[in-house]
Amino acid sequence: MFKHMTALPPDPLLGIAAAFKADSNPKKVDLGVGVYKTEDGKTPILTSVQKALQILSNTEDSKSYIQARGNQAFLDGMEKLVLGAGNALLDSGRVESVQCPGGTGSLRIGFELIKRGNPNAKVWVSGPTWANHVAVIKAAGLETAEYPYYDKANNQLKADEMLEALAQLGPNDVVLLHGCCHNPTGEDLTPELWTKISDLAVEKGFLPFIDIAYQGFGVDLETDVAGVRELLSKVPEALIATSCSKNFGLYRERTGLLTSISETSVLAGAALSHMLNIAREIYSMPPSYGGATVGILLADEALTAEWKAELAGMCARMIDLRALLVNKIHERGVEEDFSFINRQKGMFTFLGITPEQVKAIRDEYAIYMAGSSRINIAGVSSSNVDYLADALAAILKK
């Protein structure tokens, strides 16, 4: 059965992590895999999450399956977090959600739902987008295409080109949008662009599919999804994939949510039935642990307030790290302008160096990043930023 099978190449980002781990250089720096890190390079368990986990441990009295759509407190809390507690959509009957195994699981269920609704649908992704998006879309059997998004030469959005491309789409098209903290560029849509894209979605009839993996990592929980909420207030239907990996730190628990917004409550019920059926075919029943933890946290006002304060601290740290990195590079007399890093949001940015320079900084300084020059801002620290700036300046001045 498998004797003719040959090994696939390792995932590029996971390969970087493996190479970093094997490197013996004591000064090595990991700017590759996208997980939040503290000053000492650790990915923390949030205090608020620890308290919710303890409550779960003290109160859970069964390991039987939970309901097929997931933990109810999780579903309710996450819908309010994304849509806003006072959003009229919550009482419209048009919104249905299912708990999924992480943000990637949410995306996969969403694309499978699209495949059932319109097998000929084409999914448009930003150029560039998260490395795994296209693979997940193709695994669901859908065609992909790319719309203009980021100008690497000038480190800015291709706003006009993007709008021109989206204006050519129609009811057979799906537009995958990053809700905030665009991965890999860090360059987010402006409020004005959200308005224009919302209006185009209504006019042209394409389906918006919004990936929200970093709510609270850009500016704050509300600002980060203001454009998303405007879009959802206008369009008849949409899909939203949400991840709890970053803002709750639940990477290992694989906790996500797929939310469908339909034109009517009857259609919403139909969408839910298909989401549950797709989930049944892929993994049968949702995991409990992460969803139950988030459900407990979001249902408790004191824990929610503590979590929001911790999240705000993580966000502020990354904003400060951006400014620190830019200042340190500038102090080295580098001719290139890196001030765009301060404008961008979330965990990621492109340094804008060539693949050859990425290789050189890895080989000569043991600084690891994606071949595209995408770096994880949270991998920068006060203890390594001077070394990083020195290395970057040396590479750029060659």
C-alpha cells in the first residue's frame, strides 16, 4: 500500500523551528514560528486562564461527549466577543456557531461548507496570506486565486489595486479577509477600506470569509474588529473563523469557532446542520477542554477583566517592541527606512530583506526567520534586540 510513497519536504516554518532547536549557538534568536513569547522567551499560561482551568478541574464531573456544536458558554461568549455584546445580529436568528479544533479547524469546516453550497466557488486570498490558508482551501477541493494586497517594495497596502480586483468578483467568489493583525505582513485594512470592501460585497455579491486569529493583539479587542463588525452589519451572509490560540494562549488546546451569518433564520438553521454534519465526518465530536476553559472565563466578570488586562499587556509589549526594533536599526546608520514596522499591527512584519540575506543572517548570526523575511515581533526582546540590529545592519551594508 505505501511502498511507493516518498517523504514530503518538512513544513517551512516547522523546519525553521527544528533547525533553531538544533543550533548550538548561544546567541541564537528565533523569529520564526508565530507564538507569543515573554521577555525570557517563554509562551506563558495566562493567570486568568489558569484560574479558569482550576475551576474546570474542580467542577468537571464527566468525560462524556459534550454537545455536537460545542460548549454553550464558549459559543455565547465568543459570539459576543467577536460581534459585540449589543450587536442586533445576536438576536436575529441569523447567527449560528460551532466549536472547532483551533482556527485551522474552523477554516476547514468553513471551506467544506462553501464546497457544499457552491462546488464551483473560487476563494480569493490576499497576496501574500498565511502560509497554510491555500493548503486548507485546496484540501477542501476549492479553487484559489490571489487579490493584490501588499506592496513589498514600498511596504504598504496596494489599496487601489485590491479594490479594483474585488470589484470584478461576483456571487461565485469568496474573499478571505484577515480581521486584524494581517499574517504575514502586519499591514491591516484601514477603516475606509473596510467600508469600501463592505459596500463591494453587497454590490457584487461575493461571500466574505473573515479569519480572526489575533483579536486584541493589534490595538484592543474592540478596535481590532471594528471593520469586521461594519461589514457584518451590511452583508446578507458571511463566515468567520476565530482562534483562541493567541489571545487566550491556548495553542495546545486547539480551540476555535466557526460562525455563519445567513440571510434568514431558516437558512441559518440549514447552515448549522451542514456544519455539524461536516464536523461529524471529519472528527465526530468537538474537544471540551479549551472551549470549557474559555466559556468559564468569559462567563465570569472578574476573570474576563483580568484576561483583558493581561491581553492589553501583551499587545502593549508588542507595540513597544516594534518601536524598540526600529530605533535600534536606525541607530546603526542603516539607510533603509524601517519606520513602517511601527505602523503595522500584531505579531508579524516583513523586514523586506532578500532570501539571500535571510540565509546569510541565519548562517552567520543564527537568527532564524521565514524565507520571506517575515519575523515574529514577539520573538524580539530587550536582551536580543541589539544583537539583531547589529546583524541586520551588517547584512544590509554588505
